[in-house]
Amino acid sequence: EAQVTQNPRYLITVTGKKLTVTCSQNMNHEYMSWYRQDPGLGLRQIYYSMNVEVTDKGDVPEGYKVSRKEKRNFPLILESPSPNQTSLYFCASTPSAGTGYEQYFGPGTRLTVT
Amino acid sequence: QKEVEQNSGPLSVPEGAIASLNCTYSDRVSQSFFWYRQYSGKSPELIMSIYSNGDKEDGRFTAQLNKASQYVSLLIRDSQPSDSATYLCAFLPRRSGAGSYQLTFGKGTKLSVIP
């Protein structure tokens, strides 16, 4: 089954404790993105990757890191989480850039930082 | 000007009616427009994409695009309670840098279909 998976689905952590949220897709897509979704603010892009070893900042990259060592995986790293990073996070993938290519979302990770 | 504007709702329609959702966007050059449906606590699910002016129909859903007016809409005919969700419009702006894919989302319109 073609899908984007994320782990963990739910995470409660404390301020400053490094964490990684994994994302994997089995569709051989070139593009992958991370979003956060907050009430009243909608979906905002954190980082995206155009291919292996190619990443770029989205609209809200502060406090996050990413890496793309393999085409299928795109982990999101919070080196020192803070309460304002409490949010619902989505990973997404797209076959390629340009018109006609649509984005597929993972199930989401609900993160709470206390 | 915000890149994507949507009425946040809630929009309430009776079962069987037509629900009309609207979105305006700022990028005159954009070629790709999408409507996603999101149930509470779930991930966005693509329901329609539209790339050229006019109407595109898929079952009970019709997307309408007017690039001159920078306006895209979604009509849901014969609305069902299961259509109750938040609907996000999104477009692919032409940003600087080749090969980027930065889908920009509206904040969503919450639709309630009343039985």
C-alpha cells in the first residue's frame, strides 16, 4: 500500500529534551515536506526537501532541523524543544515539482512539550 | 496581502443542499490549485485538483477556477453529514528558485452538514 508513515503518533516530552519524529514514504517520491498545524494559523511549512541531500527552509524553520540521507526518509529533529513547539505535525510527499503533482500526507504526530 | 484567504466559517448547510466554499489567492502566476478535506484530528486528504480556468467535476464535487479574478471555489452537491469537515484550499506559488514545491494553504473553512 502506497503511504506516508510517521512515528511516533503521539509524544509528550519536556523542554530541552532532544527528539526526532520519523517520516517515511514508499512511493519513490522526490519531494518531502514537514508542516505544523495550529488552531487559527492553519498548516505552515517547516522544511522541505527536493531530493536526497537537498533541503530548504519553509515558512517556520526556527527550532527545527531535517536531514534527507535516503530518498524514502525525512526525519524532523527538535534539538531543544520548547512549549511553543507543541503542535500537530504532518509529513508529506510529492512525486515531483510542477503542475500536476499532488501532495500526500502522513497521519500526523501530536507533540506536547511541557 | 495574505497569500490565501478563506472564510473560516463555520458554514452550516442542511443535508441535501449545495455547499459552496470559496478561496482567493495572491499569486497571479500560479498554475496548480487544490482542495483538501480534513476531519478533526486527521491528516488532510486531497479531494480535487484544478489547473485550468473553468469547472472540473468529480462525483458530487465541482471545483471552479478563475485565474483572472484569482478565485477558486468548491461546490459540494447533495451534501451529506459525512461531508462535515474542514476544507483547505491550497495553491502552488511561483517562488524564486528552480524546482521548489512549497504548497501554500488557506486556514480552512469548517463545514457542518445538518441532518
